[in-house]
Amino acid sequence: MSTELLVNVAPFETRIARVENGLAEEMYIERTRGKGLRGNMYLGKVQRVIPGIQAAFVDIGMEKSGFLYAGDIPGARLGNVGIDADVDDHKEHDAEHEMGDDHNKQNILPISQLLREGQEVLVQVTREPISSKGPRLTGLVSLAGRYLVFLPDLDHIGIARRLEDESERERLLSIATAIKSPKGGLIIRTVAEGHSKDELEQDLLFLIRLWEDIAKRKKSTPPASMIHTELNLYLRVMRDFVDDEVEKIHIDSKEAYNSMKKFSKRFMPEVSKRLFYYPGDRPIFDVYGVEEEVVRALKRQVPLKSGGSIVIDQAEALIAIDVNSGSFVGSRNLEETSFKTNLEAVHEIVHQLRLRNLGGIIVIDFIDMQIEENQNKVFEVLCEALNRDKTKTNVLPFTSLGLVQLTRKRTRESLGRMLQTGCERCASTGHHKSMQTICYQLFREIVAEARAYPSEKLLVIAHPNLIDLMLGEENEMVVLLEGFLGKEISFKQDVKLAADRYELVLL
């Protein structure tokens, strides 16, 4: 599989696309005025401790307080319940990945014994603010390097599950045991495969020096302030996403290219030769068709080549995906049509999940298939397609209703919510009242106002479209209403008013 990274840098934002076999599969965006928080460290101040949910809200100087779970506080776990020797490493490390998502609640002290309101605590952002939720925090801070992750508050050695070769795992674990510092634990990342003890040791020494610098700054930093900030987006991509699969990295900014070149020579010299400066006049995302893919990723309905389609609806933490056969009638019978459409939809669904960065609970309503073997084949293809996704997923087989359920870890805002804003007119529902509904709503208000206040006649000021409806299709209702109230109703057009807005004046 051919994999390339495209880095588009402008003064106002940085965008990075991961292109696999000519198709944009993942997008990362960082805007200058709203840089991501993930990985940043803060000296927070506890605002509220809530025993009922074993959590606290911590002020880190942002608009929304951060959420800190009891299990993510140093010393919260009873017994030896730290990091397992076998951990997840999805290129973007955070302590929550390593601790696991179940948190083993039975072995955690009550949060009231761990924190008190007004207390200062060092925290790190593990998840960006999403929708109405503030950032997710952890007190188990970590520093990610090229090959290792340093864990100041823990005394464990972990190794990424994606390192499957047993002899290589044993070699790396023995190196980690030899170089481990008493100042903290460490995790061996997937990209450490094949690298020497000296390289891993240099990476660890750099992280220890960085941690010592952070510890010094903590002593002189006021509460609710940032102590450490993560690398900018294109350097994080260099550190976290460039592996043996990535063949080329194209950068359209000379300044960013030089910065990445310098970074690679110091920390990852094997990547330096894969960096290429793109000087072309045509935007790099246009050349590779990425802009077109982004436009498709913002639409609710995505067409399939066969004539079918998938429809994606995003709620707060639930994604509903519906597969439709549409105009596809190329098979001999309904079962075969359903099966072929579902197989095609699987690849598009996984593509859209990755490109849109959709997370939470995802329910897929495939077209009904009566043959169990066809269901099993679609499920198998889905699992294979999800194996290319670096974000943690968990898939369940077909239910009796023909649905497939899966979860995909949410680490940052989805592409749609990052690039779009809610519609003021429809309150983000995607629908608004019909003109007839607005007309009848106005009739009800006329009755209420006429009965509440003395007047001889009423004047309706509205958009021409609404007045045309009342004097056309609904004219009979207006006449009946005048007879019912015993008052004249007159109309005045105002093009400045929205089609669903009006004014009612008593004369």
C-alpha cells in the first residue's frame, strides 16, 4: 500500500492529510487561533469534587473546566494495578490509552480522599473539548518521544501490542529494563522496532531532561496556567505518525520543510530522505484531490459507485449510518443486490469514519440479508478494513435486527464539527417549519392578541412569500378568521424579514 503525507501550512492554519493509495484517509487540522490542547500540561486548581461520579472539575485557565476522573490521579489505585506490560500504542499516546478504558473502579480510592476543592494539581489534557464538553484531563502525566513514552508518576514498563514479533518484544523489554530510570516508568512505542539500545537511551534521557524542566517551571507557575505545550501539528505528525508505511512527506511551506528537516536529522534521521518540498503554484490539496474529499466528508449522504449510498447522522456520542441500495439493480436477485451493495458500503464507511474522525457509539444499518454466510462475509470485510484504522475500535457481530454496532475512540473533535457551525434558523436539526405551519402559528397568535387587547383591526407585517400564501391558498382561512374575530386583518410586505419571521400590530 502506497502511503504519503501532505502538509499544507498557512499563517492561519496547518492541515495534514494521510493519503493511502491515492485516497485521503485521515485529516488533521490546527488553526493558529485555536491550537489543540491535547498533550499540554497545566497547573490546575480543583473547582468541584463530585463523589457521585468519582470525578472533579479542574480550572486550567480555559473557558470550560477540565474533567478529571479519580482513576487518573497518582496514588488512586490500590495494589499493583498500574500499566500492563502489553499496552496500546495508536501513534497518539495518552495515559488513558495505557490505563485502559474500564478503569477497574473497584480498586480506586474515593475521590474525596484524593482531592479537595482549591487544591493545585498538575494535569495533562488527554482529549480535546468536544461539543459542549470540556477537555478530559489526567494527573498521570506522560511525555512522548520518538521511541518511548516517559511516565513520571509510574514505575512500570509497557510495550505496544502492535509489536507482534516475540523475539523483538523480548529484546526491547530487556533494553527498557536496563535503561529505565528510577524517576519514572516507560512505554516502548511501535516505531522502536529494530532500533538500538543507544537510540532508545538517548530518547529517554531527552524526555527526563524535559520532565525536570517542567518540574522546575511548576514551582513558579500560578494556578490555572499552562506549564508545557505540545509540539506544533507538523512536528507531532513527524513524531507520532511517520512509520515504515509512510513513503513520502510533501510540504508546501519552505519554513515548515526546514523545521521538519532539522527535527528529523536530530530525532529520526531515517525519515529525512522522505521529506520533499512542494513549490508548485497549484495548492497541494487540489493536486491530490483532498479538497474534493473534504467536501464529500461534510455531506450527510455519500454516493457509492454502484448507485447506492450511505447516510451518516451524527448525534452527541452516537453515529447512525444507513446503507441504501438506491438505483443499483445490477444483480440477479434481491439478496445478491443487498450483499454486493453492503460489501461496497463497508469500505466507504471505514473511509468516512477515518476521514471525518467520527467516534463514540456507531450503529450501521446494512441492507437486510437473509443468508447468514453473507452477513458473516460483510462482518469479516468490515473487521479487515478497520484493521487499517490506528484509532481504537471494538466491533460486535450482526444483531437479530441486522445492525452492526461498534465503538471508536474519540480523541478530538470530528471534521464536521471543526469545519461547520450549527444553523441558527433550524437550530441544527436540518429542518425548519413549513410555510403552512408558520401561517397557522400566525393565525393562533392573531386570535390570542385580538382577545387579549382591544383593537379595531390587525396589521400583519411579513415576508412576501408568507403573505402570498395567506392571500392565496389560505385566503379562505383569513376570511373565516376575520368573521370569527369580527375584526379586519390587513397585510404589509417587508422583504427584510426572514421567511419565517413576522410582526403583528394592533390598530
